[in-house]
Amino acid sequence: MNIPLTVALITYNRAAYLKEAIQSIFNQTYQDFEFLILDNGSTDETPQIILSLKDDRIRYVRNAPGLSASFNWASAIKIARGEFVIIPSDDDLLEPQMLAKQMKMLANNAGMSAVWVNASIIDAQGTIIQERIAAQEKDRIYPLGEYISRYPSDLLWPHPSTIMFTRKFFQERLISKTYYDREASKKEVAWEGGDVLWPAMMNIKGSVGFISRPLYRCRQHSAQGLNSIDPATPVIKVYEILESLSRKTPQYAKDKGVYSSYLARYRAQREVIRCSSPKLTQATLTKLKAIFDKATADTSAHCDAFLPLLPLALILSQNGYDVSAPWSAAHPAVADRPLATRALLAWAIGRNAGKNIFSALPKNTRIAILGTVFISALLIHEARELGLHIECCLDSNTTRQNKQFFGLAIHPPSWLESHADKIDCVVLSSERDQEASLQAFIARYAPSLNTVSWKALVKNTTNTEHKKNGRIQ
């Protein structure tokens, strides 16, 4: 029997949201699919909910206790029978046309290996708090190798639960170990940035597509697990894999050097985020300068190869180094780039003109910084230049909490519930365009606390930014 599609819903102790998630799958305008429900040993009412369903398409698989979410994902791929597979989550919702739109794009593009859709973010009650995760407003089809080539400039990453992919193209070796190895099945396999690898690996096999309409509602709620991913080393591994994949693409000759620059940036980030003392040591600064010099040695490289190095150039500038690179040549190239790229370039140009992005804030403003990676370090340096009081950093990553970052305590965001009176403003340091959802996240703990994005600070205090449609937004 030919099964065109498997919808594999993975679940664990989410009975409160499960019925709604399942109903959104039943409500699809496209109905020709196998419906796998993979329960990772839930201890709530999940089994009763699933066993009460009456639909011949359902296959219910209940795992033994103690297995990882990664194993559940591997199981979905391993036992699916459909030509295409999609793996939504148990607390999210599919818009009724989602599967139909994806299947239509796959049908209209022979050899396409994967397609994903834009998503919105909803709160626990289902209210939309961010209209779209990806800012892009046009559908995209990336021919063979083109997604890998364009990713450094487009920075278009999918929500993993929205990716519909060709099962036969998925590399068996990537799931077999997790599925068959008893010890591996109990371990989480999670890389920061790993969501990019999925379409990248598929793009080696065929074209991949993106549907810009938000057709998936990603729920943000307090019952979700805490992030425990090392923010330094795994992302380096991701870019090493992307660089390796890029060598297999027809575009590699023109793109050579871009992924090397990203690797330089994240290797520098690894050094920066290790800093617990108020200032970087001279040894660390020397290492950062060496990374920068090596990455910028080839002045004939495409301007795309210089853009990933902007955070590194900024932190060297903040520590008294005279760094020079052809940033001005990048101006025409950034008009259609993501907001973070344009804002970083504007920040660098503003610093060269003697401007500080915190200059618009009152001198007595007490701030906390959400996040403890590269942008956060830049914000700490910039704020201290003006003598602003930084109370602390906030981070939901459990590997970072209760440590020091540039001499500042790192607290979980829940710290705000009892200490919001110590803060006037939380500065958001994310490079992704997710300000609305981050503001809602902070509001869980301190509803009346002001928040501001670093990108908004750049916009408000620099006049040399490269503008898109007349403004940085």
C-alpha cells in the first residue's frame, strides 16, 4: 500500500495540550496520511486520550520509561511508512491548510527533498504573541546546494516541527545509533543551530522549499523544559558540518571563505563566553585578535565573508584595538539581509563615528541583559563605557545559571519574580527576530518591566546604519 505521508506526533506528559494538537491534525484539508502518535512513556492522561480516538489512520507507539526525546524523534523516522514525513510537537497547532500546501509544493517540484513553513508563536492560552518567526515574506525554492550557499546571508532557519521531508533521503546512519543503541537511546542529542542541518543535508539530495505563510503555531509556555545546551562548542560543530556540506555544492567556489568566517566568529565566541572576570584577559584578547587577523587575511574574499566577523571586530574595538576591514564595501550587500546583520554593521559604523548605542538611556538606568553569549558581551562593554549600572544577566540555559559573566551574576529569568524592583529595563540580546516572544517571556515573571532589543538601541542611536526601505525596523 502506497502511503504518501506520515504525520508523526511526538508527545510526553502534555495531556493539557494534546487534544488540541491532535484535532488540528484531524482538521487538515489534506487527509491522505498515516497518523503515528509516539508517546515517550507519559505518566499523565496521555494514553487514555489517545486510546479514546477512533480513526483507522492512527498507529499508537508507547515507549518504555527513561528514553530520550531524541529517541522518540528517531523512532518516528524509523517506523514511518509514508513517502514523506513530518514530526509536529504535542503542544503546537497546525493551520488547516498546512499539509496541503507542503504536499502541493513537493508535487510541483520534482526531486524536492524537503519543505518547511513559517510559524507564529502563541502563548499558553493560544493567543498569538509573534505573527511570524521568519521575517521573509516570499516563498523560496532553493535548488540543489543553494540553501547551503545562501544560509549565511539569508539566515533562514526552520522550526524543526514544520519540516516535511522525503524519508528515503534521510541518512539512515543518523538515526540508527539512537534507535538501536541502548545507552544512546537514553541520551539527548541536541545542538544549538542543529535545526539548520536538517534542510542543509536534504539540500545535498535535492531542492528544498520554504512557505512564507505562518501555517504552524508554536506554543510558548511554562511547562516546557529548560535549555541545557552548551552555547559554545555545539554551534561550532554545526558550522563545521555546514562547511563540509558546502564543499559538495556547485556553489562552493564562489562561497569559499564564508563558512570559515562563521567558524572564526564562533570560536571567538567560545573564548568570550568563558570570561567570568570583569574584563577579558590580555591572553584572551591576543587570541581574539589572532582569530580576526587570520579570518580577514584574504582581502579578496567576498564581502559575505566579512559580515560574520562583525561581533569580533566590535569587541576588539571596545577593548582598544584598531581593527580595519572593508566594512564599507559591505553596505550595498546588506540591504536585503536579516535585521541582525544590518544592525551589527550599523553598530560597527556607529562606533567608528564615536557613538554608543546606550547613549539615549538615562544615566541612572539599571539594566539586566537577557542572554550570555557574544552580543551580551558587547552590550556589557558598551554599557560600562557610559557608566550604566548592570545588575545582572538572565539566562534560561541551565549550564550558564549561577555563574559569572564579565563579573556579573547569571540568574534564571524567574529571579525577576522577586527582584524586578532592582531593574528598570531588560535588554534583549538575541540575534533572531523574536522580540515579541521574548517580551512575553519576560512578562511571565515581571509583567510591568520594560524591555528593549539591542537592535532598537542601534536604530535609535546611530545615523549611519544601512537602511532597508528607508529604516531599520
